[in-house]
Amino acid sequence: MTTASRALLPAALLLCAPLTTIAASDAATPPAVAAFANATGDALEETREPETRPLRSQASDIPELAHHAGTERYRLPLPFGEPQFERFRAAYLSSGGTQWLEAVYERSRPYASYVYERIRYYGAPEELFFLPFIESEYTARAVSRSGASGLWQFMRNSVGGYDMRIDEWLDERRDFMKSTDAALRKLMSNYERFGDWLLAIAAYNCGAGAMDRAIKAGGTRDYWALRDKALLPPETAAYIPKFLAVVSVAMHAGRNGLSLTWSPTVSWVRVPLERPVDVEMLASAAGVPPELMRLGNAELRYGVSPPEGRYEIKVPAEFEARVRAAMASTAQLMNVYVHSVRSGDTVSALSAHYEVPVAMIARMNPGLNPDVIRIGQRIAVPAFKEKKPYIAERPSGDELSFTGRYTVVKGDTLWNISLRYGVQPELLAEKNNLTLESVLREGLALFVPILK
């Protein structure tokens, strides 16, 4: 794996603003900042003046990126004088806008070093660091109205070919390392396809196919011309002016009234796990700030590593030795309850009591059929909260509790199933809304008693 080198990055490099509404956030947003985000996300987009040609810089006018004060660092041409760009820029220079930029900058710190390292690895414009500000406000668990997720807002159907796993344990669209590499690969592919960075970034928003159609209809590969001809979706028409306005303010924070603080970013390493762990329990055992561990491993749906297969947890490099020592110790790194099945117990009841999915219990117990459990069987149940041991409510007297499940196989009848469970076939039929003449189809799940 590639480990991002530790770097000191100025706040000037780390600032920006949202285009889509975010449904989930890792950090609370101050009301003034939220109000600003809503205003820039809606009102400004509706006031475009397509009849005005943009006054944009040429690539040849943009000097090489430099790292000393007073030098222009932009690699992408900024359209100074273009009305929509200027309106967005004025919004980000306002009091609410600068507060919003600084708040999102704080969220970006855990990921900044890695994102910049990968941008440089691919040789892409440094300005791409700000796309997650527009896409997700640098919130790894952000979910858009359309279902896109993660820092770079990938849709579920767009992860093919990018080695991002989505299942009941993981959603690697929220893995900041994998999603960053996937997003940069997609952007580089767009650039190779269209030969222009503004078109490549716009296509990241609307899709390469939609951009192909716009170029064909407009007869040009000029983003601004395509926008002015109304050949781009409304969101994409505002996407580039908003992105460039953010870049114009954020990349020179000092001169634009933003705080110029210098602070170390996080350098991450991957540590292979030999057993499932609860991230917060591992953090506690290793002395790692729990919130930092959660931010670094946001892809874990339940805060627990998958019970099967190889998984590498991301940890701050300065804590690597401690994490490895904790993993090598006998310390309990996951709450696991071992339940001995008694009459009336079901896996679904265990799931409800311990507040974990049935699928998680099944994965923790290879070979377990949640529909067929037996008296005395021991079931390991992972839990994320302290819980009292589960005890099922028992029926009074000698009443049978039909809380077990049995899946019909070829050749089964109510008669032979009733013999297996020691119950009258008429009662078995009644409890399953059947008659003695009913034909059982293979795969049918029946309610059956669990007897001592």
C-alpha cells in the first residue's frame, strides 16, 4: 500500500462549498454555516446569465504551481469577470462563506495528506483537492438525495472496476483511500477522453456519456460554450463556476480573509487484522483517539471489521506500533456473547435483543442456519453495546412455542416433520395455516416447536 507522507499543509490549501444536499454528517454544522450552504446550493445556481461570454484566463497565462506567498498557484483557468462565477465567489468571500470554508477545512484534515499525495502521484491539478468539498463537505458518511455516498459521492452502480466492496459489513465508497484513488482514476480517464480539465471535471458530475452528447450537439469542446448553449444539465451548468469560485478563494486563504493556520495532517498506514475487532475497543486498547479511528474507517457499517476474509484497518502512523501490540495481545477487542439455545429461542430474537443483524450473527457462526437451531447449540453473538444475557419469554404451563423454523426439503410431508419434532400433524398444520392434505413445496419455511 501507499502510505501518505506526513506533511505540514497550510489552511490556504484546504478550503471549499457544497453542491448537493448532504443527508448524513460526521460533525455538526453551525447554523450560520448551514444557512450559507443552503443559499449557495440553490439560489445562486438559478441566476445564470448565459448571454454573457465568460472572461476566462488561458492556460498559458497560469504560472507553474509555487509554494511561496504572493505567487498564483492555480493550474486551472479561472473565469474572472464571468457573472455566475463572480456571484459564487462573492458568496464565499462573505462572512458566512468564510465560516463555511473554515468548517469544511477542519473536516478535511484527517484525509488531506493522503488526498494530496495521490493527486501528485497521478499528476493531476492540485485544485482537485476541493472536489470533495463540493461533493460531500469532506464527510465520509455523507449520502446525497440520489444515494451517492462517501467523500467523492460514488453511486452504487458506478463502483465497477474500482475494487470497492459493498455488502452487509462494508461500504467502501466511504473508504477515503479507495474512493480517492477511484475518483482520481475516473477524472484522469475523463481528461484523456476530452482533452480538457473543465470538461473532465464537469463529466464527473454529469457522466462521460452525457458530456459526449453535449459536445456532439454543440460542435465544441469548450465547457463555457456548451453551458451557454444550455446543452448541459442544470446542476453541471453550475458545477464548474461554483468549483472554480471555491478554488479562487481557498487556494489563497490569507489574502481572502481566511485563517492561515499550519497544522500537521494525519499520515495513515494499513494494519492487517487476524481477528474481528470493534474499532472503538481497539482504539481504547491502543490509546488512539476513537473519533480519529472512526473517521479513518468509515466504510465499516457497524464499526466492526468483517469476520471473514482479509481486512486491513487504517490507523494513524504514530500509533501503528501500539495497534499491532494490542492485536497481538489477549485483550478483548470485541463484545461477543455466547448464547446456549434453549426452548423458544430464535436467531431473530437474539438479533433484536443484541441489536445486530441476523446476517452478522450468521457470519460469526459459519454453518449456522438461522431458521434451524437446536437445544444446547452455542451461538456467538457480536454486540456493540453492553447487554444483559438474552432470556426468552417462556409460555405458561405445557404450551408448545412454535418459534423455531424448518425449511422443507424434497420428500418432506407434514407427517414426517411432525414425527421429527414430536408434535401432532394436525397442530403442525394449524400453526402454519395448512391442512393435512397440503402439498409442501421445497424451500417452504415452517414454524416448528423447539423442545428440550
